[in-house]
Amino acid sequence: MPHSIRTERLLIRPVTLRDAKEYWLTHNHPDFARMTGSWAYPFTQGEVCRRIREAMLAGEGEKRWLAFIEGTRLAGTGVLFDWQPGSVEIGYDVSRGCEGRGLASEGARALCQLAFGQYRVGVIRARVSVDNPASARILCKLGFEQIGPAEMGWSAHYGRHTPLYHYRLIRERFRP
């Protein structure tokens, strides 16, 4: 992966341990955990550091966790994961205080450009909690289509399976 990518307002680069405290301060919130499914609230700064270390050690074709930096602030993060032949899944979030400004859309668009461009996948997948219509709108703006009805998926926050919508985007439908 290139060291960093620039969008109109964001610098997108791999997460580092320097991001851990700000991530913990801006994401350790029940609403964030409810939307992601992969974090249980509350979580510790140590858990953030552990996950960052794992991402930093990941090899090619493994999880890529990226920071969305606006100025000097961590505005959110994105991830490329669950690599399969010809496809990858994306996830993204926005830091508290950065909501409603289009930064999640800008970051998600850059993740798609990276997946289709540098990694040359043909399909990008995403899953969204039924409780997260804002994220579903972002995917639809980018050209993703919902695949079937909601299916149950694990939520670390709830400690049980919860309904998720599944989306996919093929290169020809991408709206950069």
C-alpha cells in the first residue's frame, strides 16, 4: 500500500500506535460500538493498542487498518479485511465530533478506490447494522447494492447475533 493517500480533506494512512489514545477517546462510546459490531463497549486504550499492533504486523492480503486524518485530528478510520479471491470487505467509521460533514463518505470512497485500483479486486463487500441507516446511505451513494434481506451477524457490543444488511459493489457500478 502506498504510504498515504490524499483526498480533498483527508490524509489516509496506516494507523499507528500514536493514534491509539485519540481513537480510544473519540470511539469509546456505546453508539460507536453498537454500529461497528467488532468493538464491545467499554473498551480500553490497551485493547486499541493490541489491535493496532496486529494491523501493523499484518501481511499482504490481510487486514489493512487506515486512519482518516483531517488536519492533525483523527477524523475516523477505515479497514480492508476478509480478503477472498477477487474481493475484499470494507468498514469505516467517523470520530465523535466529526459526524455529519461527509468525512465517512470521503474515506469510504478512498477505500473503494484503493481496493479497485491498487489491489485490483473486482468486488467490494460491506455489512451494515440495520440500526445504521447513515452508513447504508454512504454505500448506496458509492454504487453499492443491497444483497437480499438482513442476515444475522455477530455483534461484540451486544454479545449476540444482530441483523445486518449485506452490500456489494462491482467495479463497473462504482461512483467515485
